Amino acid sequence: MPSHEKQIWIVRHSDTQWSLSGRHTGRTDVPLTEAGATKADQLAPQLAGVKFDLVLSSPLSRGMETARRAGFADRAQPDPDLLEWDYGKYEGQTSMQINAMHPNWDLWRDGCPGGESIDRVAQRARLVIDRCLAGTGNALLFSHGHFSRMIAAMWLELPAARGRSFGLKAGSVSVLGFEHENRVIWQWDRVDSFEGH
């Protein structure tokens, strides 16, 4: 497949208790909720009709379990470059709690004390993109909210801080690709409804 015909599909892991409560969930291994597991099951029909030559996942259980429930248990390779942003001292805190300690805090401007720099997160995103493009066909990634937003910014060759512009819900599917050899976003933040949601 010519490189300009390849697509990168990104699935943000499904719901956890921390994602539902707005807690910054970087490296803490929080499992899917029961409803999140059901939502992950609903990803399978969306992804079943697409041929993927590379399937990668964050090694954390919420990523790997979303991949398993979406039908890729035997193909998802854990890749530490797909881990969420390391939030350092802000791990497990909500934005409101962080703003009480650091008024007007913005992850995309200020980063996290004791955590990962925005430049390092951007570098990891570029490594993931390069790995996808080096493959022979489409790639499927199971990752996290802020990191997936960074992949979008790097895909479009935007400044890293512009990742703030790409909202992303848990359990969503996004598609990056090309149009006339230009990098584009074909789909962003799609969440199909399911019973009980």
C-alpha cells in the first residue's frame, strides 16, 4: 500500500472510574468500569471491516482490555510509547484540584511537576506515527485521551500545544489519513451509542 493511502485509526480506551470523575490518569493502572467494558465491546463491529497490518496498544490494562474487547486480543502489541502523559505530582487529581494549587494551570502550557514535558510527549507521538507509516498498511492504536490528542497535533504538523484543540471521549474512534498526499483527519471522536448509554 502506498504510504499516502495508509490510515491510522486511534481508539481511546473506554471508561474508567477515574476518566468518569475527571481525574488525571497517567501511569496508574485503572481498570474499565462495567459500562466501559460494554462500550468497548461495541467497538468490534466498527473495526471489523477494516484491514489492519499493525495493531498497537498502551500496555496498561485499560488499553489492552479495550483492544481485547474490540476483537484484537491476539494482535495488539503493547507499546510503551502509547502510554498516557506522565502527570507526575498531578496524577489522580482533577483539573479543579490542580487549579486550587496552581491557578490558571493548563497542561498544554505548564506541564506537570515531576512529570513528562510536552516536548517528550510530542516526541513519543512522532515515534508512534513513524512506526505506523513504516508498516505495509493501516495501523490501529489503542491509547489514551491526552496522548491521542498529541498524535493528532503531530500528524497535522502543528505545534505540540495545539493538542488542546482536539477533544476526545472515552471509547471513541478517530481516523487519520491522507487526501492528495496531504495529512488530514478523516474522522474524530466518533462514539456509537449502545444500549444502556
